[in-house]
Amino acid sequence: MGARIIAITGGIGAGKSVVSRMLTAMGHDVYDCDSRAKALMDNSGEIKRRIAEEIAAEAVDGDKILRPVLAEIVFNNPDKLLILNSIVHQYVREDIAREAAGSDAPVMFIETAILYESGLDRMVSQVWDVTAPEPVRIERVVARNGCTADHARARIESQRIVVENPHHAVHTIVNDNITPLLPQVLHLLGGI
């Protein structure tokens, strides 16, 4: 039958992973786009071939992607970064489609920080947007990553995008350390 797909999204430090862990603890399938993208890159000869051909041969050594080399290339060349993203996003979308089609669950959740940039917004029936005030997000990123507040602020700023055509079914989850999360998640689950 296949599962409907719901995206869990939000900027760094907003709390996407907390919501995902709650859903997993409740028995729901949650596809973590970041970790799955890394696994796909590590295990797909086709992705490695395309990286070597379309980005840089020196970024691949045999059957291994040299991540520091690849990062240096793509983060200093916006065109190469676009190519890498288009390659990886394509394979992630295909992997999600396979997972959803083969699922017996009525719903599959995907956790992604780059919903619109990856084209995943076109695959989902709902978007659960996890939000938190910027000072809270900065505090979380500093605590988690051991970086400075300025670095955390820069990461948050680098992720800001303007979405011209947002998804038609966006639900906001407030994760501000004051508003309880569980009732919000249960309320949204009750509506699917």
C-alpha cells in the first residue's frame, strides 16, 4: 500500500531530532535524511562515480569518498556544491520513495533541515515545522557543538531561506523550553 510521508523540519537547534526521537519512541518510522544521505554516499558506486566525474576525481579514492577533500572543493565552489546537492538529493528522494512504497505503516516521517532545497517538499503530505526562538537555538547549538555563540549565530543565518511557495499543509511545533512538546506532537498525530 505504501505510507504517506510527513516531513519534520526546522533550522539548526530548533529541535527536529527531539521530535523525531519522540515519534520513534511511539513506534513510528522516522527517516533521518542526513544519516541516510551519508550511508547512500558511502555505499553507492554510482554516487561515487558521479562525484568523481562531475565534481572532482581527487574527492574519491577507490570505493571511498574523501570527505575532507570533497568538503574543501564544494564549499569553495558554489557550482560544485550545487552539483553535489543535486546528485545526493536525487538518491535520497528515490530512497525515501522506495521506503514509503514498501512500508506497511500508514505514515512515514522524514527528518530534514533542507526540505525545500532538496525537493522533498513535493513528496510530503504535511510539514511539521519545529521552531524555537533564536537565543534558545544559539544556546542549544553552543552546548551541542562546543562552538561559540557567534559561530552558532552564523550557522543559523546561513540556513535562512525565503520560500516562495511554501507547502500547503505546514504545522508549527514550538520548542521553546516552555511550551510542552508532547501535547503538540500528540495533537498533530491525532489529525493524521
